[in-house]
Amino acid sequence: MSAHSEQGKRDSGALLAKADIEALVRADHADPFSVLGAHSDGGTGSYIRAYLPTALSVQVLAKDGGHPLTMLDQGDVPGIFTGHIEQAQPYLLRVQWAGGVQVSEDPYSYGNLLGETDIYLFAEGKHRNLGTVFGAQFIEMEGVQGTRFAVWAPNAKRVSVVGDFNVWDGRRHPMRHRTPSGVWELFIPGLQPGEPYKYEILGQHGILPLKADPIALCTELPPSTASRVAKPMQFAWDDDAWLNTRGERHAVGAPQSIYELHAGSWMCELDEAGEVVRPYNWHELAERLIPYVQKMGFTHIELLPIMEHPFGGSWGYQPLSQFAPSARYGTPEDFAAFVNACHKANIGVILDWVPAHFPTDEHGLANFDGTALYEYHNPLEGFHQDWNTLIYNLGRTEVHGFMIASAVHWLKQFHIDGLRVDAVASMLYRDYSRKAGEWVPNEYGGRENLETIAFLRHLNDVVKQEAPGAMVIAEESTAWPGVTQPTQEGGLGFDYKWNMGWMHDTLNYIQNDPIHRNHHHSELSFGLVYAYSENFVLPISHDEVVHGKHSLIDKMPGDRWQQFANLRAYLTFMWTHPGKKLLFMGCEFGQWREWNHDHQLDWYLTQYSEHSGVQQLVADLNRLYRDVPALHQQDCQPEGFQWVIGDDATNSVFAWLRWSADNEPVLVVANFTPVPREAYTVGVPFGGEWEELLNSDAEQYAGSNFGNGGKVFASEEGSHGQPHAINLNLPPLGVLILRPTRADTQG
């Protein structure tokens, strides 16, 4: 064969079919890897094709040595370059752009990227480590550093990675479709951490708004909305001592006192006028928050959602990046350092986590591939009327697995100690906040969301396997049975449940003027009727100090003195009531203003005695709660509580005993009127001396200091069904905590 005919054969082999060319130009080619990159010429050589719109020229270089192999010709169609090399070999592309020269490996020279096991586990909803496989992973591929992308978009006609690196041109980096899983993948050689990117998706009805990565590990700072290629996390953890003991710390018999806070508004950098300049980053927050939490004696902090969210006014409860810490406070490594520092200070870290719903922002999960992919298709199932958000279709295998993997990601990658699952009630009921005709029954005609129930049970089982010692807490406001019952016994499997009924009843009681409290006496005691039906956390959360509900101190009736006395009495009541404790930031020093996420707390108030007094009281309550077994050991067992006086509505007085597992009692006596009561008789189980551990009316708390001089002695005559009795001076709007000093309390 002549050289001329051989050249003609090569030229014809290099040419693309008209349909392929048109599909590349339209950016809807079903399989770009079938035509781009290197393809055998049937002999020892390769045809090489590239589609690089706006490129001026493309040269093929040998990867070994970098010497030229051939120039790719640009034919009649701008951007399509073709050529031939005599000997198939690894190669580089030298691309001349108007702005400069780029030399790199060809993204279309690589075979399948994700392993079959990864694809299978994802499709089955069982891939628990999606955060290390999907999304943008900076890896080394065949000796080349770059970023591997993988995204699920089963109904897309084409998916491309776009960013600054390709001038956001979706024609440049179309991805390979791994059928039938619906996963798209691409390796872009040389692409470094920090690069912003999104996905350009061609749906069945046209190109969609650019989409952020559902499994992004890093994001741009809002209001920018792109994902970023994350640097592989190489944080050196040294919190083994904490992790090895946290299972004991989370047991139902252990003290747990949780400080709930919003990272962006606890404390901020201010200008000279006192206006917020910026929120502190995780390192700055750790320097200030950790010593404060230690001083206050809380065992855990609970962060409002720190997963990336576009709208700061949602406080994080409308997240779009379920795997990425918000860029508002720093990098993923910064957040890891914050958690590590908390653990070294013996402080646990709980995250609020939102698997119920997500916002409708067009760059997010909504209509992700042109269809209802993450949400239900039917708005009667998929649209949340209260929050104008979309509801995760947790009955879809891949969505179920996506959210399980998110939970595991925070627990394993960031050593998080617990997840507080938001809005569980809205997840459990298909008719939640809907009228008749506005909801779709389950397959049996009922109102229960069977898919969500299965998801929550699976979540709790997986957490116990993947993160031993971590806990999962439900914000659940209904009487759904068995929320904290093990899944093996038919329950949902949570470790704890927020006691919303207790919160509503007791806040309603304390907001009444004391003169009317005798008519509401049962509101303070009703919680004991069901206190042991679940493992409860008593929550005074952010939801109670916003939207016109008033701050906690501002809920209190009476003049200024009475408001502070009421607050101190209420907090002491809460800390001595069965159940773990949760208090939102600012409540611990009596902030008057409702919480505003755009401002830091009013720390200046702590210079005043009433406010610093409440702060000191909370610190002392936490110390007692931790140190006195009777106040925590049987929080979740009926044996830990005993009424002494529960029926004195006339005087609004209550008295009860808390018992340790070793039969050691603590007596609590509360007077919820502003009337001091002298020589008030209370039955007690033991004679001898009873010491006053705490008086919420003490002088150091800015109270009137009406009390019992630190101790009282029990008489031999019984009262209230007890063999002995003590006569107490009950402070106005005050609570006393006492315990016997005698050694033979076992008797």
C-alpha cells in the first residue's frame, strides 16, 4: 500500500461520524468516552480526538519525555481536534488557548473510575462512606494527581463538570455515564484542591441551572454557591481518651448537661461601634467557647446545623451540603480541630442534623436532574407547607443511603459525639401539618410514613455499628411510642428524645403570675406521669427564645427582682427534675433580648449582679448535677424519683426526693410564690442533719438570702409518709436542695 493510501486510511479513521460531531457540539453526546481520547487504529497506533471549544491548537506529547508526537488537526467544526500516533502510548495534550498554554493528561484517556462494589453499594443504599468516594475527590490516578468527580443523576442526558478551570463551559468536560446506576464520573488531571465547581446537567427538557455537588466536602462562602474541591483531610486527631470513654458518658445513668449554641452568634468580632464585623472562625471560637463551657460545667455543646446552607436566616436548618461544614467558620480541618479541642477539654460535641427536608434553591437538590430525584414527585408528599421546603424521599434507596452516609460522615470523619435529628415528628406522619385531602396515605391507608420509620430505625442501628458510643437524639413532639426503645424491640432506636411536653407545660406554669399558679399546679408535675416512658432530654432550646416568644428571663412575671427569682427557681427546678438538660445560649445569664442570629449575645449584661448571679447558679447546678449521683444516676428510672409534697397547690410548694442507685437521697423543695415561708414542715426519710447544698435565693445569686443557715436537723416525728421531718425556711420564688449528712443512709 502506498504512503498516500495509508495516510488516507488514517485520516478516515480519525474522522468522527456526523452524528457524533453534532452530538458533541450540542453537548448531548450519550457517551463522550466512545469518541474522545485515544482509540486503537487496529494496529499498533491510536487515533486521538479532543473536543476543546475555543482552543487555538492541540499538540500530542509523549508522557515519557514530553517530546512531540503529533499535532491534532482542527477540521471544519471548531473545537474538534483529531490526529494519529504510530505507537499507542501514554500521552499529554499541549493546548494553546488565547490566554496561554496548558499541558496535561487527557481526561478521556482513563477507563472506569469507580469500582463495581462502590456502584453496587450505592445503588443498594448501603454505601456508608459516600463522602470518601463520591463528589470531588483529590486523588492520584495512574501516578497523576487530579480530581475524580462522581455524581448521581440517573435521568440526565448529559452531565459536565464546570468551573473556572474550563471557563464554566459544559462542552469541555462531559462525564461518563455508568449505566444502569445513574452515576456519572470523570477524572480531571491536575485539578487542585480549592477549585470551585458545579455540575451542568442536561435534563430531558433542556439544561438545568448549574448544580452544586450533593456530596461536596467543601463549599464557597455564601452567598456564593459553588462547591469546592476539598483538600484530603489529614488532621492528626489525639482524642482517643475521650472516644474510649464517651460510651460511659452517654449512658442513661451519666450526667449530661448540654449547652445549645449557634456558632455564628455566640460571640463575634465587633467594630468600635459594637457592630458585628464577622463571625469567629473555629479556632477563635474554640479559644473563647471552650474555657467558658468548662467554667459553666456543661458536659456537651450542641451546635445548630453547621452543614453548609445558603440562607443564614435559616440558622442552618435548611442545609444543601450534607457533607460540608459551612465555609462561614473555616475549613473542614478547622472544624476537626475545634472538635478535637473540645474532646481534649472533656466536652462532647453534638450536631443538629436535618434529614427531613431541604430548601428549594435552584442550585441545590431540587429537581436535580430535571426530575424529582431527592424529593417526592407528588407535592402532597414532597412539599413542606410550613417551611416552603422539599421533603426527602427516604423511600428511594439511593436517597436513603445518601442520608445514612451523611450521618456516618459527621460521626466518623469529624468524631462527632451525637446527632440531634431535627423535626422527627414531621417525618413520622404523612399528614403532619396538613388538612384532609392534602396528604397521601401509606400503602395500608394509614398516616404513618413507613419509609421514614424504616430509615430512622436503620439510621440508629448503623450509628451503633459505625460510631460506638455516639448517640442519636430525636426532636419529636408527639406521643409516638417507643422513640427510645431499641429497634429489636420494635422501637425507633434513638438514645434520647427531647421532652417537648415538659417544656411547654413548665414554661406555661412559670409564665403565670404567682397568684394564679395554684390553678396551674399540675402543669409543673404532669411531666412525672410519663417521665420514664422514654429516655428524655429536658430542652429549653433556641425555638423558645425567638419569633416573639420572648427571652427566657422576659417570660417571667413580676417586677425585675421577681423575674430573676423566677428564672433562678425555674432553672433549679429543671436541673433537679428527672431527665438530661439542654439550655440555649444566653439563657444561662438571663439575656433580655430575644436571640438574633445576626448579633452576638449581650455579654455586657454579665457585669450586673442579677445576670452574673444566674450565670453562677447555672455553673453551681451543673457542678451539683455532675457530682451528686442522686441528681443524674436514675434520670430515666422511676426508682430515682419520689414525691414528698405534690398537692400543696394553695402555697404553690412542691417537694420531692431524688435517689441514687445506692439509695442516697437528695431533697428538693420549691416555693413558687414570692411569699417567704417559715418553719414549713417537710417529711424526710432519715433523721439527723441535712445540709443545704444549694439555695436559688442565695446572696451570691443576687437573691434575698432567705434560708436555713446551711443546715437543718430532722425530728423523730414523721410527716408526709416519711419517718422523719424537717422544718424549713422556704425562700420566696426559691428552690432548696438538701441531703442528709449521716453516713448510714442505707439503713
